[in-house]
Amino acid sequence: MQQDYTTLTLPDVQPDLDMNGGFLCSWTYWQPDTAAPDPEVPGLKLSMITYLPVAPAADCLCGSGESYARCCRTLRYWQPVCPSPDLRGFGLLAPRSATFRAVDGAAMRERLMDDARLYCTEDTPDRVFWTLWGEPALESEYGIICFGDIELRNRRTLIVSAMSTPRMAILLDLLAGADDAGLPSPTVEHDPIQVFDKRTRERRELSPRRAGERKPSGWRRKRA
Ligand SMILES: [Zn+2]
């Protein structure tokens, strides 16, 4: 689920990146929109991709337990990751959304408004939107680091979006704690993953990565 406030993307893959030396890491920041009547609402969302160098003998950031040289280094594209919510590690990019229908939206709204980890960027009868900040919020020169979103539509439908499995787990935990009656089972949708080909530097789309799956389907190891 995409947010409909401004998204900026920078910088794209630089030409001098080491082809087999690391990962591309996806970051999302929130910052006030100083040009808006209310700079805080909805604010600006900034998406950024940075390059993370990794030594061949280091543990692979995908979490496989193998060395980087034996694992993601052999891929034809840079494996995309995002920082884990505690900023102590990384998770493979696996964007997905979970949709809960027929929720008690009024009660849920009240509980989520009280959660210090969430920051509300929109609050209308049709749509309430929260972004997940760290606890405490983690500020950088680009803004506050965001780890996922919760949207309430028409006080009935709750849509949770996250870029990785650990992030989604945190959001679902948070929701479970905010609902006494027990939420209905969500519909989960997995989104395609955007990657950059190491040789052509062009964007490619991989099929969605399911929970628990380390490599997306269609993944192949390049022969050395
Ligand atoms: Zn790996």
C-alpha cells in the first residue's frame, strides 16, 4: 500500500559501486514539510537507497548464516535490505501489506493514538494514517526513520504495510496489543521487489518474496 503524500527518491545507484562488495539498503524518513500550511501533517516521506559495503568473509546481511562471499555476493543483482527496527541489523526487503476488514475502527483509532511508537500524519473520518517510528524515535539528518505504516479507512478497514518480515511482526504485535476483542485474520499481499542489476545498473523486478523465504522465486546462483 503506497502512501499518497510526496515521495522523493534519491540517490539512485552510483556508477562507481563495487559490483561484488555489498548490499543496497532502503531507508524511509519522515520530515516536516516546511512549505505546507501545517508542516507536521502530512509531512514528507523520503525514500533513500544507500550502499552498504560488506567484506567477503563477513556474515551475509540476508541472515542465511553463510559468509557474504558464498551467499548474496554471487547474485547478479544487489540484494536489497532494510534496517531492522532496532537498527542492530538488516532484513531482506520483502514488502507486503496486511488488510483487516470489519474492525472496530473507533476503538482501534483511540488505542493507536495512544501508542508512542506511532506518529499520526492524517486524521479524518475517511482516513487515519500512522507511521511507525522507533522507540525512541531515531532522528537523522534526513528526518525521522520510519519502519512501516498503518492506515484506517472509513473506520472499518485497517491496512498495515511493511518492507520486511521483522518490521511486519512488530506492527502486527502492536495491533494485537491494541485490540481486546481480537482482530479478524488479515489478507496478506506481497509486493514485487525492485532490484538493480549489477552489470546494466537497470532496475529489475523480482516476484514477491514470501515469509520465511530467503531468496525470491526465480533466483539463480551465478556460476563462478
Ligand atoms: Zn546472503
